[in-house]
Amino acid sequence: MRPAFSAALAKAVKTHLLSGAEIVTLLQAGGREAEALFRAADEVRARHLGDTVHLRAIIEFSNHCVRNCLYCGLRRNNRRLPRYQMAPEEIFVAAARARAEGYRTIVLQSGEDPRYQAAELAGLVRRLKTELNVTVTLSLGDLPRASYRELRAAGAGRYLLKHETADPVLFARLRPETRLPGRLERLTWLRELGYQVGAGNIVGLPGQTLRALAADVLLLKRFAVDMAGIGPFISHPDTPLAGCASGSLELTLKVLAVTRLLLPRTHLPATTAVGVLHPEGRARALRCGANVIMSDLTPTPYRRYYEIYPGRTRSVVEGRGSFAWWQEELAHLGRKVGKGPGRP
Ligand code: 5AD
Ligand code: SF4
């Protein structure tokens, strides 16, 4: 092991603070270094959060999007994707089904779809709170501050707004018409409004450096996010990034592990995308610091059309309840399922 690697790892475990250069040193880990990094992240997770894994039900209620992100299959210029919009009543029924299975947190996610007015979504959130008594997480992209406020007042407790990449040049190139500072300002609004805030980034984007990934981790640290979604880039054939190499599982796990070292108590999902890269991806992520699973409960007629990247729906658990399936799966990994909402 490189002496600089050992020093950075020891410092991270002890202080949960690293410089960008030290993070890069950790991200360069190979072979035995990578094993040591993963083990350290697993230990930090166990010490600070125990063996509990929180299960979340995610309902992707609309795949319409006014944005044109170069990496994403939902981008407005992708005319090959059949589009759908679930009615609020349908969303409620899907959420009720998730609640009956055992889920206590419902994540409502969509593309940026102006068809859904804040007032309408606020009504749905209120119903979910009063009739199902669930924690509601929203992931609806960039909205005006007033909409975030209205949804918060309706009872939404958490908001996921991935910063995607902390490299401002890459951000502007990959997310036309949007800029990194605007995204970060929204994260600040969400925090001010009293949400538990989730951010996160994509690993292995074309043109992304280790330095940029270090900046991602430092951004998550600076914002002291309550949650961070960290997943690999997966190339989609119907986007301008068709033919670009996808991100690697190893690098994604290293970014996840370093994030765990710097943010010992933040919720880190074993993302769907790591599971798409490799059948063991999610299990490995759970041993590299992850402590959350987001399970897809979008009704089947729609599920296959939420194609952010290819191969997504193949990894989905079908048949008898996914909650019971995950409970069993997690027991094999020596982990238990969280009963409460997980940090209410
Ligand atoms: N590969 C991996 N993740 C992607 N996302 C969008 N497109 C891709 C892709 N090709 C992620 C983004 C976004 C979320 C909805 O999906 O991080 O926040
Ligand atoms: Fe829309 Fe989000 Fe996809 Fe960008 S990443 S095109 S905002 S769904």
C-alpha cells in the first residue's frame, strides 16, 4: 500500500475530514488498497448506523421531462420513449399497496413535468400523510421555491435533488439550459424550508476526472446532506452519449466508500444503477457503506418506460412482495430491515 493511501485512510476514519488531493489518493486505490478502503467504510457504517437497512418504495409517476440532459433516456428529445403520466389517484393506490407490503417511506419521483401543479401534488402528499401515515420523499427536479414551500407545508419531509456533478463545466455541458450554481441554490432552499435534503452524483460520466469526483464528495460534505445517491453512469443508446463507456462498478464503490468515511451518518442507498452494472452490485454496495434500498413500486404497465438508462427494469423484483424479498435478501447479508421511518 502506498504510504499516502494509508495515511489518508487513517485520517478519514479518525476525523471524517479529507482534502481533495487526499480523496483522489483514496479513489486511486487498486487491489489491496481498495479492499482496505471498502472494509473501512463498512466498519464506519456499522459503528455509526448499525446493521439496519432502510427500505424505501419509489413510485415513478411520470416520465415526461422538459429537460434535455445528455445522459438521460427521459430527455425531451428522445422521441422513441413512450411517455406516461399517472393520475394522482393511481399514485395513491400504488403508495397504498407499498404501505400494505410494509414500506413506511414513499418516494415520489418524476421527470420535470409541469403538467403536475404544486397544489395538486400537495393534495396528494397530504392524503399520503393522513391516510397512510408514511414519510414522503419527493424527487421532482428543479421547481420554483414557492412550490418546494407548498409541498413542504403539505407534509413532504425529504427532497432528493442530485447535484449530478460538482464540475461546473461538465454540468453545463451535460445539462443544457441549467447551471451548477442554480442547482446548489435549490439545495440551500430545500434545507431552509426544513426538508431533509438528498443530493448525489453520477460516477464515470464522459470527461469526468478523479478530481471532479473528489469535488462531488466534498460538496456532499459541505452541504452535510442527509442522503446521497451515488450511481454509475450507464450509457443509453437513444441519447447523445450513446456509445460512450459506462462508469465502472469499482470506481462507483470507491466513491461510495469515501463518502461513507466523510459522512458517517448520511443515508447512502445501494442504487439501482449499481445493480444494473453487476448482479452483485447492490450487495457489494451494502458492504461499502450503503444502508438504504430504494425498491421500485411503479405499477408494471408504466415501469418499463421509466428508462433513465437501459437494463433498469430487469433488476426489479417481481412476484410476491418486494418488501418480503428484500427482508430475506438482507438477512443473508447479515443485515436487518429498519422498522421506523429512519430518522423521522
Ligand atoms: N446513467 C446513470 N444515471 C442516470 N441518471 C439519469 N441518466 C442516467 C444514466 N444514463 C440519474 C440522474 C438523475 C436520476 C433521475 O437518474 O442522476 O438524477
Ligand atoms: Fe429530466 Fe432528470 Fe433525465 Fe435530466 S436527468 S432529462 S432532468 S429526468
